[in-house]
Amino acid sequence: MRDIVLRLKDVSLLYTSLGEELARVLDVDDSKDCGALVESILQHRDCLARLKELNSSVLSLSSELAQTRSKMNPESKEEIKPIAEAVRSQVIRLNELCGIHAERLKSARDKLERDLAELGRGARYLQSVKPAKSNYPKFIDSSY
């Protein structure tokens, strides 16, 4: 039982540190350069990978906890309850944080699509404008 409590405390600390790191990574001003957020995420993708690994370990811990809960004494149950609530709130916070930044990424992608479409229209316009043929300087012959 003590092992589960310690592992749950470790998971809580890991979620807290990952949440702080993720907030710091995603706290990029993308008002002028929408690629800054994308670059920041790509540079720190290991944080998201660790979050995915942590989620799988939490699932195994949760199933283990569900199996042993009926065998636990009341003190252990009371000790686990606040830790589990803290982990749950951290997971909800991380989920909301990722959702907010996913929306930011979608809006950045939409802005890039609009900019690319504008460039495409400009390129089509430039192709449609025909240069004047034989547009070279003409000199008046002085012999006339």
C-alpha cells in the first residue's frame, strides 16, 4: 500500500513540474510571428513525449489502485484521497492548457493559410501582367 502512495506522490510532483514546464514553453508571444509558438513546441517536444509516457504510467497506477482499494485500510484510503484529487486537478489543468494552445496553433495555421493564399494571388497577378515587349530605351537619331 505504501508503494502506491509513494508512486502517486511522485506522479503528482511530475505532473506539477511538467505543467510548469509546459506553461513556460507555450508562453510565447505569437502576436507578430505565429511561427514562434510552433518553433517553441517543436524545440520542446520532449516535454509532450514525457507527458504521454506519464499518462500511460498513471493509467497502470490507476488500475492497480482500483484493484487494491478494497483491501486498503481506512487510513491509507484517507491518505490517497487528497493526492488523487490533486493529480486529477493537475490533469484537468494540463488538459485545458493543451486545449488552449491547440486553439492558438489552429489560429496560427489559419493565419498562415491566409497569408499563403494572399501570396498565391499576388503570384498569379504577376504572371498575368505581361511585360512590354522590347522595352528597352530608345534613342532619337541626331542625324535627322
